[in-house]
Amino acid sequence: MSEAFDYVIVGAGSAGCVLAYRLAERGHSVCVLEAGPPDSSPYIRMPAGFMKTYTNPALTWNFTYEPGDQVHGRSIAFVQGKTLGGSSALNGTIYSRGQPWDYDNWARSGNDGWDFASVLPYFRRNESFMGGGDDALRGRTGRIMTDVVQWRSAAAECFMRAAVETGSPLNPDYNGSVQTGTSWAQATVYKGRRWSAAHAYLHPARRRHGLRVITRAVVRKVLVENGEAVGVAYSLGDSPQLRTIRSNVSTIVSAGTVNTVRLLQWSGIGPADLLQDLGIPVVQNLPGVGRNLQDHYAARVVMRARDGVDTVNRRGRGLPLVREAAAWLLGRPSILGMSVVQAYAFCKMDPATRENDFTVTFTPASFKEGMTRRLDDVPGVTLGAWGMRPRSRGYVRIRSRDVNEPPILQANFLDDEHDRRVMVAALRHVSRIACAPALQGILAQQIFPAQACHTDDEWLDFIRRSGMSGYHLVGTCRMGPPSDPMAVVDPRLRVRGIPRLRVVDASVMPTLPSGNTNAAALMIGEKAADLILEDGPRARLAH
């Protein structure tokens, strides 16, 4: 037997949760299918709990990029959220929109209505920003609580002074009129608690508007009849039994930059040559499905702190950790309520240019081997950097018709020479900040890399050997105008050639925004809701 709803949404990530709420509050019947379990882990509401949830395979999709020529043949692992809220339930909670130029560039490439002036109302709609800033640019009544980090270490204050000493002015709000400069981080955290998309949108929609949510639902195929999408086929957990959910108006895929591609390709929507090679009947030849993959590539430098310097390493064990837990339970500033980044510097390679080129991050903790999630045994700090707008492009494609087989993922990190230049400039700037007078009183020595880098070639070799994914994957179902042969969806997020089918997640972004991607994904969910509600039943007549 088959159930039917006005809208069927595949995936309960950031965009999917927002979209589900907005459609349900307007009285539509909506069903959301999520492959992961409920977001019931106690570590999810605790921001610092990402150190536990990221290593929990029940809550994550564990993916690995294919070996890359420019990263010394390494296979780089990364995770994506697999629970209600998607990655917003597990990420470092950073809220960073990027630069207006990012969205203006989307519009210049043929995506009318996606310029910054047009998307700003949707950024403002979804946030309740508790900090200062300009009310014309910041939202105060949205469902996502955002705030400036509350637990602020003296080490981070020293970092910000060092950033000023090396050319980055103080900036009270990098999500305001100007991104450039050094700032305390902003996060989807309020009174120490994480505000995931599920907490802010999905659960309220279930309580108030009758939203149906099915967890552990592995969607295996988009059902297409008479040329239009009519629902999906799915299984529960490991069961081989297929069930169907039908959509009266639209089927919407919001499964994320990797899994949206997998589902479309399994359904016969994608590059015809790939599908034919795998024995999958071609429903719609869309060569862009799986192309244009982009991700931020990050590298980190770890410094040993001098004796007596207050770091997360000191507070994160024994009796100090008990005190931090008590403070967190009372809603007071605590390391358990902190984001993965405490302070930023947004920088340019050429001061004369308008847009920033790279981001420098500061965390008052040292992690083993320059990685996250494992605190070092001795106190230290971590300074990271990543290029904001990489030009390298990769791809996602399925290996077979087996939904249990991981896809082929290739980011082609540093494949473009420009990306290499930006990363070298970024790590050189990190080194200048670490050597600035303001940090000399708290830093003892560099421990990662163990050997100091002096030349561009030495820095580039370190970047290639140690860099990692920023977990900011976008672009594999990019939107574009009819003249773009690789566009998968149009600017209204309708899949080309398949009426009543849309994609609403980070995969539709033509290019990476110059920030962490969760804020942009939330915005896409808000804007998509308006587009879909405007079209209504007319979606049957699209294309």
C-alpha cells in the first residue's frame, strides 16, 4: 500500500527541515524521509559534543575522497550528518553567510533572484541574532538562534590583537555590511545549546502542523510516471521490502551534495553514459548530475601554549571538566557550549581587491596530529586557514546499482594553480599572526608542522601532506539558466525535464559561498519554500 502527501521531502538536513516547516505551516500535508535515526543523542544539543557525534557511524555518512594528485595521493575522509537536522545537528555550529559578491555572482551566471539583495530577506527570516549589528542586515525573530560565542578565552583575545597587528581590523559583525577583519565567531548556539535545523524547524512542525517524519528510511528511487515525478520508493533500515510514498504536488530531494546525486543517478536521472554502463534505464539525460563538486580545503598549524595559559586542553579533563559541565547545565559560558572556532580573520591576498580570499580560524585547543576531535595531551592552540572560493572542481558518481556501496568521490583539491597560491598565502599569513607580538606571551613553540616552513615550496608541501576537507560540499546539482548545459535545476530549483521534481539543498549552489555552508543552506530552504508555494499545483505544468 502507498501513502500520499502534497509534498514528499527526501532528507532532513538544514534545507529540508526549513522547507518542511514552511510548507506544513501553510496547511499542506508533508512527509519527510530521513535515512538516519532520530536526533536523540544527548551530545547533539551540546556544541562540544561534535567530538563524539562525528565519530559515531550511526549518526554520520562516512565518506572518503579518492586519492588526489595534488595532495600526495592521499584519500581524505570526511563525514556528513545522518540524523534529523543533518549536518546542522553535528557540525561546529559556525554561522557565516559569506560575502555579498558570492550571491551576486550566482545571479550573474544566470540565476535570477539569487543576488544578495534578493536572498538577504531569507537570511534575515531564519535567524534570531542575539548580538549587535545592523537590523537592516540581521534577523531578530527567526527560528534559528544565533549568537556571538559566549565563552571567550584570553588566548583568542590575543589572537585577535595579533590579527590587528598583521593588518586585519576589528570587525564587530562579519555577517554585516563588511566581512573583512577579525571577529569573535558567531554560532547557532544560544545559552550553550545547539540550535539545529531539526530543533528549530522540524520538531515544531511535527507538534504544531502535523508534519510526518519517517526515520531510518533509505530512499532507493524517485518514481517517475508519464514523465513526471510522483513520489519515491524506500526501505526501512536493512529491510529489503520496498514501500512507496506518493506526492500530489511535488517530490523534493534534499539529501545533500553527495546523497542527492546518488538518488538521482539510481533513479535514472544523470549522465546517460554512466547510467548505461551500470545498466540503469535512462529516465532523463542530465550530464551535470554529480559534476561541479566543490569543497573548502583546510590546513592547520598547532602551537604549544606556555605554562599557565588557559586552554580547552586544561579545562577538558578531570575536575575542571566537571566545573565546565555544571556551568553548561546552568546555561552559563562553558567550553561544552563553544563552537569549533572561537575567532576569525577574513583576509585578502591583495589589499586593493574588494573581496576576501581566505579565512584564518583560531581555536584555544590543540588537537593531535593537527586534526580535530582529539585533544592533545598538553595545552596548545590551533590556527587554521582555507581558501574561500576554490576553482578546483570534482565529481560524485555511483559505482553500481547497490545502494549500500559507497559512491566515487573526487574533490580534485588544489588542482587549480590559483587554489595553491591562495593556500600558501593563507598559511604564510597564519605564520605571521603566530609570530605577532600579541601572541608571543602565550605561545611557546610550533609543534605542527614539526619543522618550520620558510619557502613557498615548503609551505605547499605541508599543505598537500596535511590538509583536509572543510566538510563544505556544494555544487553537484547546480542551478543555472537554459543556456547552461551542465545545470541540473533551473533558478526555481526544478529538475530539468522532470516536472514535479525539485532539488533543495547545498548541491544546487553554483559556487561555494565565502563562509561555512550551513547559513546558505538554511537560506536556500527558506527561499525554496516561497518558490514552491508560489508555483503550487502549477508545478505539474512546469517545463
